[in-house]
Amino acid sequence: MVSRNAGGNIRFAVRDILLLDTRFVIDELVILHHTDCGSTMFTNEWMRDTVKARVGETYWEEIDRIDWGANTDMAESVRGDLEWLRKNEVIRDELKSTARGFLFDIKTGKAEEIKLA
């Protein structure tokens, strides 16, 4: 099963992971981010301001609460996702302990495993 989202952020995929793991039992969890990701081309602040300019003030408070998933370092983003996953209390321990992270280089086609220190 592949679950994709903007920026590859695992926090945005938790619902799907829980649903599929509960229904089918997932054997392996791999976090895969890639180089030249669109999430490195904006900031959270820019997204907030841009979206606010499109909607009425009524929604600004909700927009301020959104984590837009902007990244500056994709390898660090993979590490952050692995750290967040290991601390998550709703995902099965077996799944958390075997999860692996990779950074896929879109120019070379190679994936580098990213490990926690």
C-alpha cells in the first residue's frame, strides 16, 4: 500500500495507516521522501498568507492552525517523521520499531536510507 501526500509528512498519513493496519495488518512501514520536493518551495507563513488572501476572515483562525508541511531539508524531514512515529502512542509498537526511512534522489534514481542517530 502506498499513501501519498504533499511533503510526504507522516502526520498527514496517520489516519490511513491506522485504518489499513486495523483492517489488514500492515507488515512494514517505509517513509519515503524525495529530492526537489515541492514542500521545499514555500514556507508555512507564505501558505497561510496566500490562503488567507483567498478566503474571508471567518476562516483565518482555522488557517492559522494548519501545519502546511513546509520543508527545508528532506533528509531531516525523514528523520523528523521517524522520531515522531516512534513517539506516537496510537500506532502499534511492532510497526513503529521496524519502520524505515529513505530519501529518493530523483536525478540518480537511488534511495538512501536515513537512520536516526
